[in-house]
Amino acid sequence: MQNKVRSVRVPPEIETLDLSALIKECARHLRDLESASLLKAQGNPEAAEALVRARQADLGQRVGRLVWEAGKRGQERK
């Protein structure tokens, strides 16, 4: 049986996180994964793997930047 989450505590530094931008980044990443799947299905697994590796690093940097900016805004409010 799964437990339901009733509330989540968010650190005050990141409560201003731009969730719509985060969702957009994840959507872009999903499109890249679909492209990699197509490349692999077309017989080019090396290109698919390279695309996935490059986009994962890019996603990490972009999400990290969003969290950093939210933390920066949270510090400015104090």
C-alpha cells in the first residue's frame, strides 16, 4: 500500500523556484530521449548514446541554475 504525501516542507531559499521553467526543461529532455530512441531504432546507437549523455549534463546544469537562482532570490529577501 502506498502512503499519501499530505504536505512537503520546502526550504525557504527555494520556495520561489520557477516550476514552469523546471517542467519545460524536463519536457525538452523527454523530447531528446525520444529523438535518441529514434536514432537507436534507425541503427545509429552511438549517436543516440552521445545525445543522451550531452542532454543529461545539460539538464543537470539548467536545473541547477534554476535552483541556484531561487536560492539567490531567497537570500535577497532576508
